[in-house]
Amino acid sequence: MDWIEIAPSALSSIAALAAAIAAFGSLKVSRESKLIAEKSALAAHHGSAATLLSETLKTTTKNLQPLNEQALGAWTIWPREIERYDHRPSGGKDPRPLRHVLVNASEMLERHGSAHRRGYKCTRGRIFSVISNGMGEISESEYNGFLRKADCSPDQFENIFGQPRLDRPITSASAFRWCYYQLIRRVEINDWRTTWNTAWITNGWLKKYCDAHQMVKPVVKSALDSLDSERKKLEHSVFPLEANPALLKKYDQAMSILEELLDFGDLDIIEHYTKDAHDSDLVPLVLYTMGVACLTNRAIETLEHDIQSS
């Protein structure tokens, strides 16, 4: 077949292909333009919500600093003061400093309560279990078994005994129980009572923490109400907050933490223990309050850094 004869056919095919490519390109541009337009509309629609979240968190975290300071003190400085009662040889040949034991135990308690949190009520229940459930049977044979594994080791107790299982009470975890044995053997019960009672007098760590919490409560509630109102305002709009997963996640996280600070950060649940605590409750009470202080500090830090910078 002569080339001249097939040229028109070939050119026609090329033209059709070019038209198809052009149409596809036009469709792609159209889709991209539509997507850009939707994103622009979404950004414009949620702009005030994003601004409100940012400004609310900045103002709130600034006002939370007095509470953060007292929480950090109750979690890290108070253990140093308790350490003056330490009879260190009673904990083994070369036990870890008592302040490390207290901080290690309170961190375990906080992590156990916060892991897979389903709201502050769940967190509160998991951490308060150290008091409500008690530590169970205490025996010399269990202590000696722990001692053989942990004495003279500088490691975190979770590295020696394993991480506490989340599907079981923290009071059954070997690492946490070893902390408890260290505390009850190295500090006498009368000194634990003095520690507990002193924490509630004027300028005591827990009194200062509670005073700071009461002071910031209205600030936290106002912030929570503001975010909740903005979320409800968008609920039946063209673009509800669910249409913006990234912003929705920030709102969910911020509101969850604010609820936690407002309710769980309050030590009202142990109010009746402040004047008449049973001997067996003293160490769990100290660990519980330190765990709350640890959680409060980490919650405020998350509000201040992680959510605002993400």
C-alpha cells in the first residue's frame, strides 16, 4: 500500500489520539481545579475554627502554668523530700534511690491509666485502682524473688520485670509490686503518715496542687465550652468538622485533655482520705497523687506543644 494512501488515515488516528489526550488532560485539570476549590472552601469554612483552637490553647496553657508548676513539684520534688526518711539498706545491697522508685512507680501508674484512654473516667478508674483494689497479699517469698532479679540493677523496673499488662490491674504487675515492696520496707509507716499529713497543710505539695487546680478550673471550663460551642456550630453546616480529619483530631485531643484536667486532675475523689487514711492506704495514696500530678504535667505539655505544633 502506498504511503500517500495511508497517511490520511494515520493522521486521523493521531488527531483522534491527540484529542483524547487533550480531553483527558482537560478532565484532569478540571478535577484538580475542583479539588483545589473544595480544599479552599473547606479551609475558608474551617478557618475560624482553626484560629479559635489555636488562640484558646495559647491562652489556656499560659493560664495553666501555675498548675503545671505545682504538678511538676508534686511529681519530682516531693519524692526528694520523702527520701529523707529512707532506710536504704532495707531495700537490698544496692537499691535505686528512693526518689527514683517513687517516680518510676508513678510513671507506670500514669501510663497504665492513660494507655488506650477512653475518656477521663476510664483513666481515673485505672489509676485509682491502686487504692480501691489494694496491693493484695504481701509475702517475704515474693519480695526475695524480686530482690534476686532487681538488686544492684540501675535499670527501670519495667526493663527488669517487663511492662505491666494493660489488660490486668497495675497492682498485679511485678515491676509495680517491686516498687511497692521497696517503699514499704525502706520508709516506716509513721514516716509515711507524716509525709501524707504534711502534704495537706499550708504550703504542702498536695495543698498547693489543689489550690492551683481550683484556680484554673474556670479557665479550663471556659476553654472546653468554647471549643464545644464551635464544634456544634459546624455540625450542621456544609462542611462539618468531620470533613476535616486533621482539625477534627486536634479538637478531639484538646477537648479530651481539657476534660481530663477539669475532672480527673481534681483530687476530690480522695478527699475523705486526707484526714483519716488507713496505714495500708498511705503508700498507694502517695503513688496515686503523684500519678495524677504526672498525668497533669504531661497533659499540659501536650496541649502546649504537640497539638499546637502538629
